[in-house]
Amino acid sequence: MSSVKEIQSVKNACLLLEELARRQPAGVSDLARSTGIDKSAVHRLAVTLGSTGWLRRTADGRWYFAPGLLAVLRAPAAASLVDAARPLMEAARDATGETAMLVVPDGDRLVIADAVESTHTLRVAVPVGTEMPAKSSSALRAIAALLPAELLPAWRRVDPGLTDGVLRATRSRGWGANDNEVTDGTRAVGAALCGAGGVPVGALVVVGPSTRFRKELMPGYGELVARIAADWEQIPSVQG
């Protein structure tokens, strides 16, 4: 155990930022209740972080991340995510023989952050770094099933098919499905990858041509992807 004494105010600032990331914009009272930090301390931290340009305040006094900070953090965060997910994608590709990819939310769209392609001649090739269709996708269904209720409306505008029934079934299974709904001739299954507080930060997806990725294979592949995605919690770099 380290003999270096922790700085409580810094630790509290980290807790505050983590909570704000889950529920921004948020007021001081709400943040104090959810973090367990004294209200006056939360106020001082928010004002200090606001003076550095990390946070901004709405007209009604709630705090949110400054856009400039998000731009600074996005690139290294994405790189860390890709590094941590690469072994999972390779395991999914090797076990199924199909293309596996890491899909991450970016605002109200989904982006293919990384992929490992199938070795079959006939395969689904996915362009890394590009937006993928979100509506009816296994990735969005897997992510949305675990999102806090307050974050669902934005995604339901993208995909009105994210009904309570669909999300409940996806949550119960542990994986989302896409049966020729996004691109004709392809099937996919996806499982959410969760970060701090259990909020999804992306999805592990396996996709293949429906001539080989037959409908009867979907449950087995879905359960496989869900098991592999569960290993995400054991990767040290994700816990930081």
C-alpha cells in the first residue's frame, strides 16, 4: 500500500466529474446527493472547474462539460477504448469466423471505432472511423438497453423502434440482434461494453453474411458475444 497521502479534494473532483459525465447537465444539489459530497464542497469544486474552462453553467445554474474539454479528451479516450477492446474483438472473430467490430456512440450517431475482419473470402468489410447506420442495429439495441432512462429519448428519435419491449428483451438476453434489418443480406449480434457506473461506452458486434451467418446461429453467437463482452470488466485499462 502506498504511503503517499491522498488529496481528498482531488478525489472529490474526480467523483464529481464521473457523476456529471453520467447525468449532465446537473445542479449542485443533485450532484451532492448522488456523490455523497457536501453541497458546499460540490459548489466550490464546480466553480473552480468552471474557472479553468472544464465546466460551463446553464442559465438555470446546472453544470456540464465544456465542449473544448470534450474535444481534448475524445482522441486519447477513443485510443484507450480501442486498445482495451482489441482482444475481445479478436476472440469474437476467432470463435465465430465472422467480422467483429467495436462500435461507440458519438452524440446521436454510432461510429465504427475498430474492427477485425473475417478471414473468409466472402465477408462483411467495415470501414473503421466511419458512421454506421444506427436504426435497428444490434449495437444500438445493446447499448440502449442499459442506458439510464434520461438518455433514452435522444436515441429513440434516431430509432423509434427502441420500445420498452425491445429493450426489455435485449436486456434479458444480454445481447442485441439485427436480422437483415440494417443491410440486406447481413446478420449481426452485439453486446454492450460498460464503463463507470454500468453506463455503456460502446458495443462489441459480430457481423456476417446471412448465407453463412444463419438465423439459427444467432442465439449461440449472441450468448458468445455477451460472455466475451463480460470480460471487459477484467481489463485494467477500462477501470481507470
